[in-house]
Amino acid sequence: MNTEDYIVTLALLALVIRQIRGKAISVFGLSWPITIVLYAGYKYLHGVPSSGRNLDFLIGCITLGAALGVCCGIFTKVFRESDKIMAKATGLAVVFWIIGISARLAFGLYAENGGGTAIYNFSIRHGLDIRIWAPALVTMSLAEVIGRTIPLAYRAHRLTSVQPSS
């Protein structure tokens, strides 16, 4: 992991942490995390190995990321406060978000600090190409961000289509 990878990770972590107090939902607020992860995808997703069990592993990581993101989105409160639509992350939303981010961060740190051989051996034992890890983790992150964004955007849209009561 390089400095840029840490910055992306910290930005995604800050995304939900900032919502603990409550934050107005905006198009920018919903789209910047997707933009960051798409950039990471552009950087890392080249020649994704799909033979053997790689595709199954990739789909599993995407599914896990989407599930964590959707749970985070579902457990984030979305409400109207005067003329704004607000999002406020609950404790469960934070937990789901941090599980995904910290798992990817811990894996990266483990891989760089002595775990490479164990990861390689695990990959061989399970029929995985060692090159699948980066695409799997990046697509997992993208699925997590999109999985969180969809329920928030949907619920915010529903609130904007209903006029506030006076």
C-alpha cells in the first residue's frame, strides 16, 4: 500500500464518521466516494484473472462489499431537518462500514508485513491466481460504496418528493 492507498482508505473512513453527527445529503456528498473508488478501479483493475476459482472469489468479495454497504445505508438515518435532507450514521452503520474498510486495510498491512507467503500459499491451495487480490478488494470497496449510496439516495429522494409539513 502506498500513500495514495492510505488517503483513499482514510477518506472512505471519514465518509461515515462525518455522518455520526448528521450531515446534509447532496449529490456531491453521494458521488465523491464513488468517484474515489472508480479512480482506484482505474488504477488497479487491469487484466482481472477469471480462470479457475478467481471469478467465484471476485463475486464473493463483491457480494460481501455490497452487503456491508447496504447494511450501512439501511442503518443510516435519513430525515428532513427544516429545508435539508440529512443523514446520520447510527452505531450499526459505522460498524458495518468499518468492518469492510478495516478488513481491506488489515489485509494490505498483513500482505506487506510478512503475510505475502501465507497469502500466496492460501491462493495456491484454493485455486486462486495471486493477481486476483487487488481487483477483488477494489471491486469489494466499490460495491460497498455503491451499496451504501443506493439506499441513502433512494430515501433522500423520497423525502424530497414529499413537501415538509408546516
